[in-house]
Amino acid sequence: MPKIFIVDVTNRDGVQTAKLGLSKLEKTMINIFLNQMGVFQSEFGFPTTRHEANYLNANLELAEKGVISPMRLEGWIRAIVPDVELAFSRIPKIKHLNLSISTSDQMINGKFQGRKNRKDIINDMTVAVDAAWEKGAESIGVNAEDASRTDIDYLIEFGQAAREHGATRVRYCDTLGYDNPFSIYDTAYRMAKEIGLPIELHCHGDLGMAVANSLAGAKGVIDGGQDAYINTTVNGIGERAGNADLVATILAITKSKGFGDKYVLGGEIDLSMAHSICKFASYAFGVPIPINQPGVGANAFAHESGIHADGVLKDPENYELYGFEELGRRQWEIVETGREICAGEYSGVSGFTYVMSKVAVGKTFENREEANRILELVRYANVLSHKPLTEEELRFIADYPDIAKQLLTTIPLADEG
């Protein structure tokens, strides 16, 4: 039986959210959390974008060190040869790519303004796929942008052309959240049957159905005989109304009525990481977790009405579909209300040494020079994030100072070389 794999796109689609963003260190921490959780792949950024280069190369180095492993790190580029060439020029060790191009008549006519037709779209995509293989790619996903508004026969033709040129899978993008669970099931089933490749499902929440559509699409793909890959973002952060939420999607796959009995995940997901990654993303993006967020919201396990409170005290399963412990939540959280010493961009070595040894990570330094070296990196990290670093970030900088330096380094308008 084919399976469902999670491809998280927080570091690509999530950071495209208007008015939001992450520092390169924060993006790296998201990748580390996703890897610890057991996510199959992270779409970790844009290989053609100059300011992403140090971050992408640094994360691939972390992958080589086993820090981000076995999760795959995959980059997003346009399905054109110049993007392929630039990606491998800037990020020589990149192995996994998603090549994206618009396929709907609305996009072809509205974006390209008569410069391209349907035949040109397929030609651009296939030539780009060939170029990526020649450059040494190990897996290539082909993205059909605005697939839910694309003529189904043309979408099949597009996918078959991708298969003929060796593409690993085809991404069906419900770019505007236009689908519903019934329409996406039918389309995904036919694509899996007639294209003969695994199908990746990228759903948006413009109509509030991103998670439901992701599950229905995955069901259609698996019923059609192929593996399904669901795109998610942490806390559902994404353009406009957001993407399919990572934790809600996993809960729906594993906990919803009868679904997980037949449609199973392709790898082990550690749900106990859910609370930690969602809290970190909320802090990093500066966006509170809604109180009614599945699994991780403040009210997800809160009971007030008499009947509910009485029932859950007698047996939690009366009014809770799953336990808070499964998501890494504790019944109590201890918050320090006394003296607090923070590490920031103006910290001195004494306060910083105290934070590292007592408050944060139990880290001690061999000498003052080592402490100053790590402190300097922490200062720059604070300059970029404009907020105190989390314990996980402080630990990462202390453990991998050379990688941290690379993540914190940007050189605007640098010469290519």
C-alpha cells in the first residue's frame, strides 16, 4: 500500500507570508525541529536568491554532519534553465529540487501576457528538468502552479511529460485554496492513475479547507496507486490565509475516524515535538498560536462547562480525542518571575556566561576568550532577530559557532565567484 509523506514548506512558503519572516538562524532551527520530529523533507529555501546562499550551504553542511539527517533539504526554483544553473552555481551541494511553473490558462494569459502558451510551459519545464539531472540532482519535483484551476487533460499531459523526463513526482498546487475535498479527490486519483508518479499536494486555506483537502487529495493519490506527499507549514503560516497546518494534518491522518487504518504515514513522526516546534515558530514569527489551534492551542485541552469538566475528570477520553502528553505538552509550565538575566546584542561577558551556565543550557566555557567568541555571535543573532534568543538557539550557536557565523553573514551585492 502506498503511503503519505510530509514535506514541510515553512521555510519557503511560510516565509513568503506578507509582513512576516524569519532570520537565517530561525530557519535553521525550524529545520532542526522538523528533522527531530521525523518530517520527510523540508523545502528549506530559494537557491537562486543571493541572501539565502550562506544559509542554504550551512544547512547542507549540517546535513553532512548528521545534525539535520535523515530529513531531506530541498530548494524551490522556477522551472527554467537559468534558475537551474544559478542554483547549482550558488549551492553546489544541493541534491533535491522542486521546479515550479504556472499551468492554468488564467496564469498563462494573466502572467505571461501572450509570451507563452501551453506548449511553451511543458517545453520550459522538461528542458529545466533535464538540466537539473545533468547538474547532479538526486530528486526533482515538478510543480504545477494553480493546478486546481488548470484543465485536467492538460494537467495530465504536463505530468506525463515530467515523468518522461525522469521527474520524481508532480506537485499539485491548489494555489488559491479553490479546491474542496470532493474535487481534489477526483483530480488526485486521476493524476495518480494516468501520470504514474507520486503526487505532492500543496493546499492553501483561502476557504478554510487546507487540511481537509490535503487528506482528501492524499486519499485520491493512494487509491490511484501512488505515494502521496502532503505540504504543510508550522502553525499553518503561509500566504494569505495560510497553508495546511503541520500538526493538524498529522493529527487528522493519524486520529480521524477510520483514515489511519488504511492511509498511513511513510515514516515515524514524533508527535511529542509538536508543542516545542509550534511554540518556537510562534515566537520566531511573532504570531500567537490561536487558542483553538488543534493540539497546541491554549484551549485545546481546556474544559469549563460542568458536564465536560466532570466527564474529562472521570475519563479524559470522554472529551479528549487524544492526550496532551502525546504532543509534548506538560500539565504545568513554570515561568520565572524573579530576577532575569537575558543575552542580547548589548550583553557583556559576565551576564552572558551566567545565562549559558545557569539559565539556558548548562554551557560552561574553557576561558574568557571562548566565551567572548560565542557572545559576539549571539550579539549578531540578536541584531538580526530583534528579540532574545531561545535556549535552543543559544545551544546551537555554542555547539556550532562556525556554522552560526555563516548563517549570520550576508554580503549585499557581492560579486559572483
